[in-house]
Amino acid sequence: MIEPSLIRIPAGWFLMGSEIGQDLEGPVHRVWVDGFAMAATQVTVAEYGRFLTATGREAPPKWGDAEFADLRQPVVAVSWFDAVAYCEWLSGVTGARYRLPTEAEWERAARGGLEGKLFPWGDEPPMTRRDYATRWQAGPERVGQSEPNGYGLFEMCENVHEWCSDWFDPEYYRVSPERNPRGPEEGARKASRGGSWRHQIKISRCSGRSSIPPEFAYADYGFRVVCGLG
């Protein structure tokens, strides 16, 4: 099966950002996001392997390393350009229009319908999650292992950072449009969301923002895909 398992995220308003995080997470602002579908899990090694075989594209730096070779683990060390190329290939072979999510789409999806909460499950800290202290010892876990959020999405805010489509600007929320914001027109870094297996705190808040240059390929960076409805 080439197409991922997709979850429908309904159109609607939500409060994006946080007043208690880093300055770049504020101000909290009301945003409308059109409905879309998001993959239930991060793109796996198996899924990315089919892309490599079909296209002949060069494998990412950590490809085949023991810590990252399980077919059900998320693919890692993919650049933003690699992730976009995968979306273009998947669109071509399926006829659907796959792409990376915007920051607004990602945060709406991560919240799972819980308005104003810190994490996909509520406000309880990550350390209260089952087996938190013994997880992610040497790399990301297989996808689909954590309890899904309210929309049915797995590993939102954890496992690997996920590339977004937006250029990154720490001040963007001050000028962001109210409906379907897509980030600045240009920049030097691409936005990413979610926590990382190699951070001291393994699970990020829903509002947490990060960014790196699009050509970088780090061992805790992966992605998941979205597509429009209809």
C-alpha cells in the first residue's frame, strides 16, 4: 500500500500559540484552518524506501544505520527538500495532492480538538506519560505506539521533529493572517514542529516551534504528509 492512512481534520477556528512558552510562540491568536487530511503517522522507513527505489534518489545520511533501520520507525535525516520531493512523488503515483503541513495546520491537528491545552492529551507534563523514563533510549520508536490524540493522530509532539511547509519567522504571529496562514514569503530557515527522541524533554508542547535551514539533515528530523479534502 503506497498511500498513508489519513485522518480528516475538520475546518474550524482555534487559538494558536502560547503565552507561557518562548516569545516566538506568541501572541496567542485566533486562526481559521480549512479542512484537510493528515497522515496518522510519521513517514516510515518502509514508505520512504519505496520512494528511493522508485526514483533513484540518494538515501539520507543515516539510512541503514542499526538505530534507524526498523521499517516501522520514522525515516530520519531527511532534509526539507527530501520531504518535498517525497510529497511530489507520492502525489504523482496516487493522483492526490500531497504536501507538507503548514504550521497552523500542524498545530490544529496536534491539539486534537482540545482548546488551549499544553499537550495533545491535556496539561499533565510529559513525565507523567506511561513508561516515559524508559522510552527513546537510542532513537525514535516505531510509529503508532503512543496513544493517539483526539483526532486519531499518533506521535504528535514526539518521536522526531516534523518539517512544515512554512518559512520560519519568530515574529510571524504578530502579522499572521487570520485565515489559513502559510508563513512568510521567504526566509533562511524552514519551520518544524514536535518533540525529538534525543532531547532532554522528549515531548514538546503543541505550540512549540523550531526551525533549521532546509538543506540540513538531522537524525531527529522526519515528516508527515497532508492533503486537501475533496
